[in-house]
Amino acid sequence: MMRTRTLLATLTASALAVGGLVIGSSTATALPAKALAAPDISLTNVQAHLNTLQTIANNNGGNRAHGRPGYRASIDYLQSQLNAAGYTTSLQQFTSSGATGWNLIADWPGGDANNVLMSGAHLDSVSAGPGINDNGSGSSGLLEVALTVARTSFQPDKHLRFGWWGAEELGLIGSTYYVNNLPAAERTKIKGYLNFDMIGSPNPGYFVYSASGQPTGSIEFQRALEAHFAGIGVPTELTSVGGRSDHAAFARAGIPTGGLFTGAEVIMTAAQAQKWGGTSGVAFDRCYHRACDTTTNINATALDRNSDAIATAIWALSGPVTPPGPRFENPDDVAIPDLATVESPITVTGVPGNAPAALAVGVDIIHTYRGDLIVDVVAPDGTAYNIHNRGGGSADNLTGTFTINASSEVANGTWKLRVRDAANADVGRINAWSLQF
């Protein structure tokens, strides 16, 4: 990753509010179909790729930098893996600083060629070291996701394309060359780009690229990348990477972008250390752009979580989709008196196993001051999942669809929407609510 200033903004992704569905009757519009679940990405395999990149650096002067033999050997290794898996690959040659560089492009056969989801990572290191975290980690995690696409014979609706960029450390040269040399017709086919740069920092943070200031549609990519961490209970922070990595050229071309990052030279704060279990007062990666960026400079847990998050996002954003599960609704009005707690039940039957990790709760509450309200979904075993806690100030009503991780709950049984009016002077009613499995 290039060295520039990084701006951080906090986001805790414990529950994601999605959509804008207003449910007022039993004929309400169904929620969007759910994406096919992504497979687990083998940490062992990702680490094996990193070990190979380390060996390549060891055998080629200690680095894998642009214009050096270690970089070309790295490209050759990835291309051989992808060719053997059935990808259509190509090398794009360019010149920078008087040396030849290459981008590696890999297309998975199938999908809509006019609707391309692209993911990428830079493969080059700085000349000072082997670049195992920066960016062997992103390159290896993405490689294993691509190989898992092939291993599982994944056939998404969109066309999947992967890119590994050269000369990022010299100023985003490879990715910029790729985007700038795409014919306009080809550029418009790329509907989104995901970037993975440093996903295994030894004192890791869990950062998701912010959609703020990025092309329209980037929020979809932000949420897809947040979803995996929300599902495993790991809080994330949004980061404004700006022009620091290879998504920049795509963003300038108007292509929606997203990405993951575990931190570089910036110092972890005490609050971040408490949140993530790291060490405050120490850089996220103390070996950033140094010779010590070796395989010993990797946090395996972060590498594993981020590799799985890459797969979760790619599977979710590319399709195919499976039909939504059964939907249950209670359309009956329940009055919400002042300073009172009321409940509305839904009895779920015929759903095997546990509820999903993204159980969709549709809510239509009519109230003259939603800042009075505390709203929980109560599972059959009595566990309460809060979806609203006196937010929204003086605004009226609470309508929309909320997602809760209910994967520990048996699906069948009586679920309840519990609404507490916690302040005086305003009243309302539960108009309807629903559960989409």
C-alpha cells in the first residue's frame, strides 16, 4: 500500500439496517432473494501461498518489487495456479521507472459479460522487503477465493474478473494503466470493483472502505463487506482510503468500489485495542515497508477473517440467488399506550433447524414520537434482540426492515415483537410486522 494519510471514521457493524420496506398488510412486497452462502476459505491454503511468495523473495534478492525478478516470479506462480483451475488469464505489460511491469488478469468463464464484478490486489512489494503483509496477504487471500470459485464450480449471474496489479508501490501504476487503457465500452461493463490491500496486519484493525465520497452504488459494496464481520460479531470501522490503493483508478472512472484493510503505519488507539484485542500505542503493522514484512508479520486470525469476508462479499454481490425462505407476518393492530410495554406474536412452523444469521425483521409501527420507543425481537427461548433504542428524536413512526443474527435460535416457535413506550405524552400502535427466513 502506498504511503499517504489515512482518515478513519468509526462504525460498529453489530446489526445492519437494510432496505426501506414498509409493511402494512399481508400483501407486502417480499424481501430480495438471498445470496447463496459462500464457502469457508482455507486459511491453510492462503498461508501456503504466502509461504511461496516468501520463498520467491528469498530466492530473488529479498523482495518482489516492480522491475525485479521476484515480481515476475510472483506473477508466474499466480498465473500457473489460475490456469490450472480453468481461468482465462492474460498478462498486461507496461513500463514504469524504466522497467517492465505486468498486471495479471483472470476471468472465470460464464456469467453476464456485460455485468462484470471485478476484484483486485497489488502483487508487488517495496524493494526493502518481501511484502508478505503488503501485499502478499491481499493477493493470497484473493487468489484462494478465486481458486475456491473454481473448486466449487460457482456459476454466478455476473461475470467474475480478478486482477493482480504491478507497481502499486510506485504510485498505483498498474491498476491505473489497466483502467485508462480499457475501451469505454469495456469500462462500462465493470459494475463494481473490490480492493484488498494488507489484510493480515500483526496488530490488526478491521477496516472497511467507506462509501462516502465514492461513486454511486459503493454503499452496496460497503455493506457486503461489513456483513461477514457483523455475522461473526467482530466490529468494524470505516476508513477513507482516498487515493492510497488500487481502487482509486476505478473510482475516478465512476465505478463503485469497496475494500478491506487491517492497518499500516498508523498507531492503534486504546479504544481500538479494547475493541479488537490489540496493543494500543503500537502501529497496526510495525513492519510496514520494511525488511521484516515476512511470514512472521502476519496475524492468522485477521487473515482468516478477511479471506472469508472477501468470499462472502463476492458470492453475495455476484449471485446466483436462492429463493427467499418462508415469510411469516402478524398484520393485527396492537395499541401502544403511553409508558407501556406491548407484544405482538408470530408463530413460526415448518422451518427446519435454526434461524438464519441474517433474519430479516419487517416493522411497521405508527407512533407520534419514535424517540420514545425501545423495540426488541424476542426469540422463542426468550432472548431479546434490540433493533431500535429511542433513536430518531421527534420523528414519527418506525418502518423498515432490520437484520438480526439469530443463527443460535431454533426457528420454530413463537417469536414476539416487544415495544416499550419509555416516555410520556405520545402513543401509537404496531400496525404489522414480519419475519423473512
